[in-house]
Amino acid sequence: MPQTWTLAALSRQVNQAAPQQARGVRAYSTATATATTMHRKSWELGLLLLLGLGSQGALPPPCDSQIYCHGELLHQVQMAKLYQDDKQFVDMPLNSAPDQVLQRFRELAATHNQSIPLEQLRAFIQEHFQAGGQELQPWTPEDWKDSPQFLQKISDPKLRAWGGKLHELWKRLGKKVKPEVLSHPEQFSLIYAAHPFIVPGGRFTEFYYCYGHVPNGARVYYLQRSQPPLLTLMMDRYVSHTNDTAFLRDSIGTLALELDFWTQNRIVSVSSGGKSYVLNHYAVPYGGPRPESYSKDAELANTLPEGDRETLWAELKAGAESGWDFSSRWLVGGPNPKLLSSTRTSKFVPVDLNAFLCQAEEVMSNFYSSLGNSIQATKYRNLWQQRLAAMKAILWDEEKGAWFDYDLENRKKNLEFYPSNLTPLWSGCFSDPNVVDKVLKYLEDSQILTYQYGIPTSLQNTGQQWDFPNAWAPLQDLVIRGLAKSPSPRAQEVAFQLAQNWVRTNFEVYSRDSAMYEKYDISNGGQPGGGGEYEVQEGFGWTNGVVLMLLERYGDRLSSGSQTVFLQPHCLTAALLLSLLLGLLPQ
């Protein structure tokens, strides 16, 4: 995925009144069409949570389908590389029942001594499969409005016109599943949803992070891995806007089920200072190559001894679960930290995952308190306090002034820069009021504020998409809003400058290409991003959502003018004073 991951920093308004804000954010808002969808389908969340996802065993395949998840047909088609992107095949619907297709395949394979020639294999696919996307139909959100009020608050006329064009994209990204997916689910990899939704765009034609434990996305081959757990935070936004406590009361058990999944299936114990702390990590104990990247995973595993291949495939799935597929975050400490075969996602305690869970536990405590359930409120308050202490003891670095992923095998922090290091600032999971100043100094010391086109995903250039020189919308939002919510005027000014940089980068690329991209290369003037397993995708849900959110928040200050180098640290105070003085001038 480009991700969950996805991330809580893009918490959209899950309601009918604010479709323009972050609708389509892939981490989770692509999974939610409207509050009505959540209301009517809450029972589905519980059903998915009861699937036994993440259960221990001998690394079974990600699903039972011998077409979409494992088996000789999948292997031969993907290794023949009939398509530039492996995901294209596993998203194609069948023309007939799976058993019939498998029987025809076995007959064809027997005719050719189990090695089907390329042209015959291509003809077989054309006969028995449909092109991907045929199972979806267009949909315009009922709450979409032609001229949303927030556009009128944008001072710059060019940005205002651009914001209107981005708002139009929600109609293009709106989809609804056709009825035949419900009547013949075995012929599709797409998981049926009764209500419409927003897709990210490009190769991602399904919704992501749907309902519950919450599979990675709405495909059968995603069922055994999740995404960063953000459902509780979505509910918080919805209830804050609507005060719909009846819906909260009906759904609170489902929210608890998702958190239970993480506390039962994704926990690790870490010792420090004579104390033991419980935190969470990503881990997907299921075998075989990822179906949507089958040939790449198979070829990568062939570079390793046979006994190490299943472990690699499980680690790659864990990387996909994190949303950061893939990054130096998960390669550090491996045999060769430049190679994807060194992926060791489950060996890290990630800052962002634990920050999301930390906030979710605090929110759950508040939910239960508002519902009059003091026992559950106390339970989650205690969990929140325990996680606060664990994050401070294991992840926080006082000298550096930031949080860092913890390497379980090497028993040390990964001190490389990633925007995710600052997630606790966004989630409010800290108790020291001086943390904001320390984080600002960390950003300055890391020279992150010198990047004028956006915050880099890392400072390591590995060729992976979640590394330098790429910058991703959800990570910009995570840092910007983490700083903006601080009472520090200096932090708020830095947040605005970061927002200005990102909006200009997106605007300039759109002005040239008439497209929004899932990621951007910020190394040379701002370009569509690259690297990783597939070509950069257009659309794009979370990019559109973050820009619209920033336009709404800072529309009276943002400019479409020429890109300017971000202020050096010693100039920040002067810039803040100038901003304050200008604000005192008569209008």
C-alpha cells in the first residue's frame, strides 16, 4: 500500500457535513463513505473481528482461495509476469465458478506437462477472467456539495479555484459494489460492501481499512493483515461532531473488539530499568508470497536459503500491515539494510502504532465514562496510563528530544529520522509540557526544516517508496497538526510554514500535470514520487484530503506564489515576531 498505513493524522470528519475534509484518505477514510454506512453496518465489524485473524499456526496462506491467495494457477500466472503489476491479476473477477476454472486450468496444465506456454496462458486468462474494476460502478456521495463553504475562506484565488477542482475529485473516486459480488462472492477477490465508499485511486480500486479488525483492504488476499488501528479515533471525530451517543452505545463493543485484537495478537514485552513494559508491534504469521506482489516476493525469497523464505514473507506482510511498505524503518539492523530481503518489521516496536493505540485507549476511557460504565472507563484509563509510561521508558529519547522505534533483537532505539517519530505529539501521548520545544529542536538539529518542498519520509535513500526522497501527505499532516495543536506560538508558526510548503508543492505539480499523486519527490523542486514496487499512482484520496484540510485551516494565509526556502532555525523567532506584529496592524 502507499497506508493505513495509513494514518490517524488524517482523521477525517466521519459525518455528512464535512465530506471535503479528508474523504478518501487511504489509511482509513477510504473505508468510510458516510456516518450512515457506519451505523447500518456496525454488525459487520464484529463479524470480521471474529474471523480469528492473526492466529498462530504453521503459516497458512492469507485466504482459502486457490486462485487469489495460493495454488498453482496463481503461481504460474504471476511468475509468467503477464502484467506489469501483479495486483492486476488478483483483482480480476472470474467468469464462472472457481471449481470450473481450476478444472480447466488443470486440464490445460496436463496438456503441456504442467508448464503452460505464455500465449496459451494469456488466452486462458482472457477466457476465464474479466478486467479488473468491472465489479464496481460510479457513485457520487449524497452529501457532496457543489460549493462547500470552506472554499470561500481561501484568500488566494488560484488556491481557491484549485481547491474546487480537488473537491470535484471525490465524485470520480466514489464507487459502489455491484450486486453480483454479493450473489457470487466466490468469483471475486473484492469483499462485498453494501454501502458505497471512496477509493484511493490508481491501482487501488477497493476501499482500505474497512470495518473492524479491520483487514488491510477489501480483498480476500488482505484478510490476514490489518492496518494501523484508527477506528476508535474515527468514532471520536464522529461523536464530537454529531453527539450521537446512541450510535456510540451500540458500537462501543465493536471498538473494544478491535483493541482486543491488538492486545491479544500483536503484543511484546520490553524490559528497561528493572521494569517490564507491554507495547505493540506489527506481525502477520501467514505464509507464502503476497498475492498482489507474488512474483516480486517469490524472486526476492529465492535469494535466501529455503528455510528463511517463509519468515521473509511473513515480515513483508507485516510491513504491509504497517502501511510503510517498504522502508528503511524495517531494514535497519538486518544483514544488508539496503536490501528488501533484510525486512524485519515484527522486530520493531513502532512509535506511531503505539501512539495511535495510546490515544485510542484514552478515548475509550472517555467514551465509557460518558456512557456511565465506570468499570470499563477505569480499565482503559489504566491501559492508557500504562502505555504512556511504557512509551516514555522505551521509545522516548531525552537527549534527542523525540520518540524512536525500538529494535527488539538489538535492544536499542533506531535513531534515524522518520516523521512517525513525532506521532505522540499529534496523539497527545506525553505528559511533559516542554516536549514541544524539545521536538522543535530535534527538527532543527535534524535539518528537517530546511526541506522546502515537504518533510522527507526518511533521510535514507534505499529505493523504497517510504524513504527519501519521497514525501507522503499523511506524514505531513501528522507533523503539521502535532505542532499546530500546541499552545506554543513558535510551534504553530512552524506548522504553518510546513503547510505552506506542502500546499505549494502539490499546487505546482497539479498546475503542470493536472493530477494529484500518492507521493512526491521533494529532492528537486517537487515531482511525482517514485521507488518501491509499482509506478506512482494518481487519484489520490489522502493527498486530496490533506490539501483540502490545510486549505480549510490556513486558507486565509496560504499563497500559491513562488516556493521559498524554509526559514533557518535562527530565523524562526524573528519570523514569529514579524507575524505577530503584522497581526496587530489595522486591517
